[in-house]
Amino acid sequence: MSALVAIDDVGFRYGRAPLVLRGVSAAFAEGQVHAITGPSGCGKSTLLYLIGLMLRPETGSIEVAGQATVRSGDRERALLRAAHIGFVFQDALLEPSMTVLENIAEGLPLSRSMRRHRTEADSMLERVGVSELRNRKASRLSGGQAQRVALVRAMLKGPAVLLVDEPTGNLDDTSAAVVLGALFEYGRQPGHTCIVVTHDERIAASADTVTRLALVSV
Amino acid sequence: MTVLRLVALALGHARRRMILSLAATLVAAVAAGGVVYLIGDSTQRSNELLTTLNSPSVRSITIRANTDTTAADLLPARAVTNIAGLEGVDRAVGLSRVQSATTARLRDTQVSVGYFVTATLKGEPPYRLTGGRAPRTGEAITSSSAATRLRLSVPTSAETRVDDELVPIVGTFDAPGLGAITDLFDASLLSPAPSNASGFFVVVLIVHAPADVISVIDATERLLGEFGSNRYSVEYDARAAEVETLVATSGRSGVRSTAIAIMVIGALVEAAVAFVNAVLQRREIARRRALGFTRSMVFGALVIESAVLTGIGATLGAFAATVTLSTGAGAIDLAQPLAAAGFVSLIGVFAALPGGALAAFQDPARILRVP
């Protein structure tokens, strides 16, 4: 299986602060779900944002969907993100004043119309059990419902790389089971990979690979 | 598709942040409306002023001999001919001494009507026929007012007695646009002057433009110099001498600076609104950036939002100002409100640039609280 994401000797720090990551290397193969774990402050989410091309590493290289990204410009990185990367944020990050469908539409690249993805969106909402909420304002969703909608928003465009930050942190068991089921199903499809940052050892145990990060010693 | 979705995003955002959107729209409406009203009102006032200044009464000069006891007291015919030929003089009319042509006793009231011999020295005759035919030497025509006062039946059987001679009245006239002597003509009878007229008691000049009045008066005084300055008087409308001052004080320069001030203040407020807008939607923009928006898409959405809101506001404001102005005098040139609306919309676009740049260049990772 080929690696959809490959990171090599990555180091990173915020401004002049001490290094958060040092010499991190990993390969995330397609058709698998990968967990990133480690103690608080070890740089798990930072690594996720580096892979998601929201941050630039201080050292090392990151390859996404076969493309080297370290030297690419902001526009190139944004377009790569739009085409190949889906984000599921820890707090769902939906726009409260928009409906579920409007929030989902925002995840599509501007060149793609929601009309053509409507059936697919309905099917995904059905899959995660919130299809009846499609016209409800995001402000009226529970945490679990919002996370499921955020998952659909990330998956609808069919990104090769799905990045998920603490997906079950604030969810009840039922919601967590639904979300994880959908994540694992998506990540294990050919041509896809799912990278999950988590504290939850049960998720790590279910993942196909686990990358454990340690605190960088100063 | 990309542009359409950007427009939809911008409109959706405008709808969600209604207060800011209303503020941007209102500012544009006030700016465009204010400018259209100021300029339109000023144009109307200027047009009214120009119409007034171009009226015959403002463009007329009346030169009058101070006494008419003897023929020597009259304005010399040669000088008058030269005056009529001056550059800037459109029309010139000479009048003989005023003679009491007819008196009649009507129900114990003595009615007196003036009689003149007139000469057309340049341009149109001093009268406009309203009935009958043009008079020849020795014939007269009467104003409608004089005919009524004297109960004359014109032109069938009317005649008047002048210096014990009967003069047939062959038509009626009105005499518009003769300045100071219009009223005098309005209650008079007149005959064409004989070709051998040696002088005139009154000469009326109508000049081409109000600005010509003073130069023609200067030239007239030179030409009448040998006649003696104490033997004649010149009357003209004082506004003609103040044309430049009147135009300057009609408000055009003040309007220009006020309009510029409105535009500048409007642009600053629009810029502030766009800036606040960008700050308020920092997280929304960061999320979009994470979902794959490029900086130019973020920038474009913000500028489009501002352009649409200011466009709507400017159109409404310009329309409201046009409606208000249309209740006043004078026609409104529709190009003016359209240009103002377009210009204010353009300002809205430029005013949104700093806010758009702020939004586009913010660090999405920092805003999304990367640990």
C-alpha cells in the first residue's frame, strides 16, 4: 500500500517558543486508519495541522497525495487542501447561523455545486443518523450532532486524506460509536486514509497504525 | 461557478450579519443620496440663475435723454447708430419722445395712453404682431392693453389723433423682452419712425449675454461723450454686473468640497465597517481557509460583499435623492444619479480592500487555536 501522507524529520516551533516537534517521521498508507497519540502538549494537533498544510514545518518535509508541500506557495497549499484534505475539528466548528446543509456545502470546493452532491450528502447524513436535521440551524444541534455534521462536511468532497482532531472528546457513547464507525469506514476505502489525533486508547487500539509522540525535551 | 458561489457566500454572510450589512448599506445610501442631492440641487439653482441672468430684462440697457424740450436734447442719431453696431448688441430699438396720443373720458375717468415713434436699429422689431398687419410710416399699432383702455376696435375702424392728425391703427402687438420699457410699451400705441429721425429720446439695447452689459455701457459712454454725460442716463439690471459673483456664490465650489467630504467620510466609514466585518468573521474565515479557500477567494468574498451592499445602498440613496429633487424646479439628468451610485459602489469596493486584506492574510491556524 502506498503512503498518501509521508512526513520526514519534521520539526516545528511556534514563533520563538521551544520546539514542539523534533525529528518526526511517519508514513500514512491508503486504506488505513492511523492514530496519533501522546501526552498533552506533545504536538499531536500541531502535527495534524502540519499535515493539513495549515502550518509550515521548520525542518523536514511533508508529502501529501504524492506532492511535496514544504516549498509550495499559500495558494498551491490551499488548493491542495481543497482537493485532497478533509478536516474534522475538535469542536466541529460549524457556522451556528447556517443550516446543516449550508454548513456541509461550505466544505465543497468553490468549483463544485452542492446541487450535484445533494443525494450523496443526504446518504451520508443518513449514514451518521442526522438526516432529519438537514434544514436545522447548527446553533440548535447538540455536540454529538454537530460533530456528525462536521464529519459529513469533511467527507462529502471525497478527500484522500481525512484529518480528525479528537473526534469523540465531548461525545456520548452512542454518538462516538456512530462517528468512529463512519471514520473507520471512510479511511479503510482504497485511495483514502484517515489520521485521527486522540487521547482515547480504545480508538488507538482499533486503528491500523499508531504514531506515539513524546514531549520534546528542552 | 466559483464566482457565483463567492457571490452566494458574500450574500449569505451579509444576511447573517444584518446590522453590519445595514450599516454599510445605509452609509452608501447617505453618501450617494447626499451627493446626488447636493449636486442636483446646485445644478437646479445654477440653471435657474442662468435662466434669470439670460432673461432679456437682465440683458437690457436703457439709455434715456434727461430732457426732451427741444430736438437738441435727444440722443444723436449718429451716435445711436454706432451704439447699435457695438459688438455684443443683439437688438437695438430707438424711441421718440413720449407723446400723449389719446385721452378719453370714460365714466368720469381720464384715460391717457402713450404714443411713440420707434425705429428698429438692430435685430428684431420691438413688437410682435398679435393681430392686423405691420404698420407703415404714418400708421400705428396698439397694445392689447391700450386697445382695451381706449375701447378701440382694432383693426377695422380704429384711429388715433396725434398732433391734430388722425393716424389709422392697423394692428395689435405685444412687446416681450424689452427690459425696463416693456411695461411702457404694454400700454402704448406706436408707429415706425420715419427714416429721417434726427435723434431718440430712449434707446433700448439687448445684449447677447449679461457679461456684455458692462462693456457695452463703457463703449456707449465713450460714443455719447460729446453729447455730455449729464444729458442722459443709463439704466441696467445690477445683477448683470455681478454675474461672476452670482455664479460663484451659487454654491458650486461649496458643493464640490461638501460632496468630496461626504465621499471621504463615507469611504472611511465603509472601510471601518469592512474592517469590523473582517475581524468579526475571523473564525469563519479561518474555517474556510482550513476547508481549502485561497487568500484570493477570502479577499474576493469580502470585497464582493462590500460591493453588493454599497451598490444597493448607493442605488437606493441616489433614487431617493432623485425623487426628492424631481419635486423641485428643472429636469433631472438621470446620468448624474447613475454615475453617483456607480462611483459610491466603486468607493465601497476600494474601502473594503484593507478589511479584505486583513481577512485574507490572517493566520487561520492561530485563530483556530492550534495548541
